[in-house]
Amino acid sequence: MTKDDTFYSTEFLPYLLNQAAEAASLGFRQYYKERYGMLRTEWRVLFHLGQFGEMTAKEICDRANIHKTKISRAVAALEKKRFIARRTMENDRRLEELFLTKSGKQVLEDLQRRAKAFDQSLMEQLGEENARSLKRNLAILAGLKAD
Amino acid sequence: MTKDDTFYSTEFLPYLLNQAAEAASLGFRQYYKERYGMLRTEWRVLFHLGQFGEMTAKEICDRANIHKTKISRAVAALEKKRFIARRTMENDRRLEELFLTKSGKQVLEDLQRRAKAFDQSLMEQLGEENARSLKRNLAILAGLKAD
DNA sequence: GCGTATTAGTTGAAAATGTAACTAACAACA
DNA sequence: TGTTGTTAGTTACATTTTCAACTAATACGC
């Protein structure tokens, strides 16, 4: 009778992923929270706007895989902070094009620079080769196209 | 003027980790939620009890890196479902030793078997070699000792 | 022993999230 | 045009999480 089919939590991929995600986000999350009073979804919306230029809430939902209510609230919060603004689209008045304001751009610039550095420091913890492989694997699991 | 220091969200490790963690937990979370009405923290508490045997809430907090209020509520919920029970410790009456009930053991057995299979299917998505390397890297980021 | 500090765990209120129902605008088509 | 269906986005409400204050028990210094 083989009693050694013990399955440890640290072998369970979802658990590991969550722990690692928690640990890895901590530092950065703290920064944008304390500095700009932003929530994670807000940071993501900002990031996406910076990356893809003006886009609608729906497009962000799809790209970032975040539910529309979360996006809706994040957009409202960012608007209140005057980091973004919106413009109803002429051809389809259900859609609103979101865009960064001047101060939004400044904030994003700061956050991106820090994100980059933060990422860099995480990668160094793992080593170039490992880090690259890690990202590739994560992209697969996340269902993103591999680069 | 080099304008191509664009930093993409999919290059940002915390973002990737979160996306992957989300995607990877989804299927399993759905199962224990629908089947046993359990929340993630409850499943983790159960898992830890199965793994380490009787232990106190504090010990679970430390091991799993979960805040004590979350654990406290998870423990209360599991107790209500009669999956675990507690026993105040003789030598220090602030501490309560948690242990699985009979039905708790059954539930855990089911969940562990499924977790194992679920894990297996995720690993297959990546291939043996990749999966192994992924887990190693995650353990490092999570601050767990590598195995 | 007595006062103060810590520690395990709980609780209540506030913040955030998830879910489902809603509004407004468009589309399709008789 | 009018009916029906779909889509973008918001809102309301229930559940979950977070944060801070709390209780009860122990530990420490004297």
C-alpha cells in the first residue's frame, strides 16, 4: 500500500502562481497605491492606454481580461483623479474613447519607469535565462500569444 | 532620440504572473466553489491541515502567508460546514489546534485528487521540462525554499 | 504579585469585488 | 416604422476583503 501519494501545496501550480504573483506585485502595488491612491485595475487601465493609445473601455476589457464593471469603476476613478478623460464617439454613441490627460501621462511615465526597474530587479533575482523562460511559460498559461 | 523604450504590459512580470494565476486557478476554483461552497482561503486551510496535520491558525497564517482575519473567517466557515474542528491547547489557552473531521478528510481527499489531476493537465500544457522549470522559478519568487 | 507589552484570534466598519439587472444606443429585418 | 435583439457601459446589491480596534491569555520586568 503506497501511502506516499502526498500532494504538497507547493507542488500545486495554481498555488505557486498565486504566491509568486502576490509576492511579486507587492512592492509595486504599494508604490502606486501610496503615491497615487490607485488600485491595480486603475494602473492596468493606465498602462493599456499608454500602450495602445486611445481606446474604449470594451477594448481594455478584452485585452486585459478584466470584467467590464471593474473597468467601469477604474475609469471613473481615474477620471476623478483627472488622469484620463473620455470622449463619446461620433459614429457610435455607445462607445467612449478614453485618453490620457497631461497629468495622466506624467503619472504613467513615472509608473512605467518604475515598473521597468521593478521588473528588472525581479529578473535579476532569477537570472536572464530563467527569467526569459518563466515569462514564456506564463504567457502560455495566461493564454497570451507567445512573443 | 530613441522613442522605442515602450514597455509592454506583457513584459511586466507581475502582470504576467497575475494573468497566469487567474487563468490557472479558474477551473479548480470553480469546482470547490460549486461543489463545496468553499472560498479559496478555505481550500488552502484544508490543504495545509492535510499536509501538516493539526496546527494552529497562526501557523497557517505564517506558512501560507495569509492574513489572520482571512484565516479566522475561513476557519469559522469550515467549522460551520463541519469540515474541521478546534481544540483549545492546554498549555497556552490562546492557541487553538485545528484538525480535520471525518467529512473534512473526505472532502480534502476528493479535492487533492482533483488538484493533482488538474495540476497534471496544466503541466502537460507546458511540457515536462518547462513545467519543472516554471515551478522552480515560481518558488524562488514566492520566497519558498526551492525543493 | 503588579503593571506593561505581546500574542492569538475575533469583530465591525469601510473598501473592493462579483453578479445581475438596468439604460441607452444601435442593428436587423419584416 | 416598429418590433426584437445585441452591445457598451452603469448601477444596485450581496459577498468578500481589508484595516483597525478589540478581547483574552501569556510573558516580561520589577
